[in-house]
Amino acid sequence: MSDIYRDNIYRNPDQPTTEFVFDRQVARVFSDMIHRSVPGYSTVINMIGVLAGEYVQSGSVCYDLGCSLGASSLALAQGITAKECRIVAVDNSPEMLEQAGRQTSQLALSTPIEWLCADVLDVQIGNASMVVLNFTLQFIPPHARLQLLTNIRKGLRPQGLLVLSEKITFQDPGQDRLQIEMHHAFKRANGYNDLEISRKRSALEKVLIPETLETHRTRLAEAGFGRTDLWFQCFNFVSLVARP
Ligand code: GEK
């Protein structure tokens, strides 16, 4: 990886730590940042492709909500075998979408991706067979999360699938501490130093609000999802599949 795409945003101790935003600086290094920060990220992306092959239905729409650079959208596009589908990839960061569009414009995809700059809370979901919220719900204000999941549930076809990946917390303080420690060990093993880890944590404090697995399960049920299954966990990062 060339140095200009390496995430060094929190490396300089002389710079003030400001609240985390998905701006141009983050968009430029985002792929490196998420691979080195989220344990299991590549596995989750690859499995979204596998699930797309299994669950996406002909003539339906797939939504990638909070698409960033479009890694999940690309996995969907490459995994879908059903005919006449389209993918709607949504993000409210114009810088992310600009970069995503640049990186994917030359690819010949059998399922087209439509890039939409919008708040996921304003998107009308309809005729969907698969919706992906890959590490996005954690950035939505908690009071709006039920409304978003209800909107997704209403727009899903009866056999549809929601993939929800999140950073989580644990009710038991000892377990929470241990999982955070293991996550930080993962980040150190990937070249982040303790200062960077601590500055990033402060920057995200009011922006990324994790919840317990139980809170997610309860809210999904409240939104009308009949079953929810945990299919992936690595430390304090999980991915769930939920079905109407
Ligand atoms: C991936 N899913 O690579 N409306 C639209 N987009 C939003 C909103 C909102 N209200 N809030 C945050 N975002 C991706 C990774 S990153 C996860 C998702 C992370 C967007 C935000 O701009 C960012 O691009 C994305 O959600 C979260 O599979 O950085 O840990």
C-alpha cells in the first residue's frame, strides 16, 4: 500500500483531536483504516457476496446503506446470480461517494450499482430482497435506529434478508474490558500505536455509539423481524442476519 493511502490521521500528537467525520481525508485512507481497525472485515465483506448468491431474488433491489467506498456493494454485485436486479448504494458523505464512483467506474458489473448521496433515514426502501447495514447503524442516533429498521423491514420482500454488522458493548464490565483490550491488541498488531488508538477512541466517542447484542436483537424484533441469527463475531464486532 502506498503511503498516501495509509491511515496516519491520528499519528501526529501535536494535532488536536477533533470529532470524527467522514470527510475527504478519511475517504482517501478509508480502505486501509477499516481493514486495520475492524477485525474480520474482509470475511464479512466476502460473506455478503456469498449471501447475495443465495438470497437475492430476481427482479429485486439490494440496498447498501452507509456504503462508504462501496465494498459491500461490490460484493453484492459480484455475488448476485439472480437476473434483473439493481443495487442502491447510499451514503451521506459526498467525499466517500466521489471516491467510490471513481474506483468502480471502469468495472463491468452484471448488476448495476446506483450511487445515492442521502441520509439513510430518508431513503424509501422497496421491493428489496437484501439490505446491508455494514457497520453503519452504530453511527445513526440511537433514537432513530428503530425507525430505520422498521422502514427496512417494511421494504423487504417476505423471504428477504437484512445483514447488520456492528461494533458492540457487553453488559458485564469485565467482558467489555477484555473485548476492548483484544480489539486494541488487533489494532496494535496492524501497526497503530497506543496514542493513535486512544486519540481515535476519543474522536469517535460521541459519533459511534455501540450497543449490546441484546439491544440489537430486541430492536430487530420490535421492527418486525421474525428471526435474527448471529453468524459472525470477532472480539467486539458482530454480524447478524435478520429475516421478516
Ligand atoms: C463498508 N458499509 O465498507 N446516512 C448515510 N450514510 C451515513 C449516515 C447517514 N445518516 N451516517 C453515517 N453514514 C461500509 C462501511 S462506515 C463504517 C461503513 C465505519 C456513513 C458514513 O459516511 C460512512 O461512510 C459509513 O456510514 C460508515 O462495508 O467507518 O466504521
